Amino acid sequence: MDFMSFVNNVLVWSNDRGILEHGTSRKQLYKALSEVGELADGIAKGSLDEMADALGDIAVCLVNANALLEAPPLLQPVRVQTSDTDRHFSDLLYLLSTALCPGQEVLRQGEDKTAVYIGRLFSFALQELHNISECNGLNFFECCETAWHEIKDRKGYLTADGVFVKEG
């Protein structure tokens, strides 16, 4: 599955479950940060399965967050020479925390420019996920495809706050 198919599949799935109608970009970003904790756990344990699962789940959250923000389309991550998981993980945390609390200079530019800025942060965060996967011998797009196959038939409900809670 290529990246754009993944994005389109996630958006259809999220729309069908009301996430795009009732959710918020901020709630999806918090969910992504929760998954970043799982990624950190996988890195600490050296568990490729846990890392792969978390990488794909974070990507799902970023796709939703970007759509809810109505930001420009995400940029497809590309292969780069990389070797430092810790640096890329640190950059990922920086990008996500900046998206959560952008500086006042960004907020003063107006809503449209803020959405573009934060949307680009999401694209850069996806690039860091790709870099982390490469550092650990994983294929980022396979991680995304696996995440898609895990959620595509998932049932659940949306809370009043716009958070999807899976059944079971």
C-alpha cells in the first residue's frame, strides 16, 4: 500500500466513525503522543513489533489530526540516510509538542497560516517516524499498512469529547 492510499483509507474509516465530524485535531494529537509512549517503550525494549505497531498508530493519528485541522495535504515521507534513533525520537517529540502549543508568533499570523504551519509540523513528524523506522530496519509504509489492517474493521464509539474508544 502506498502512502496516499493509506491516508485515503484512514480518512474514509475516520469519517465513517464520526471522528472527522466530532473529533478535534488536539485530541488526535494527544492520542498520537500516547502512542509515542508506546514507541519509546518498544525502542527501550528493542522490540521491533512494538515499534512497528506504534509507528503505524502514530501515523493514523497524524493523518486524522491534519484532516481535522483542515491543513494542506501531508507530505509523503522519503527515504533518507539516517542512523540515530535517539535524535529522530527527540525531533519527533519536539515537532509534536510544538504542534500542540505553537509559539505566539505563529498564532498571531491568523488561523489559516497557523493550520498550514501545524500541518507542516505533522508532515515533518511523519518524516521522523520514517527515519526511526529506517534506523531500526523497519519499513515505515509496511508499518502504516499493518496499522490500517488492524483498524479497518474496528468498531467502537466516539465520546462526547470526540475521542474514539475501540470495542473490547
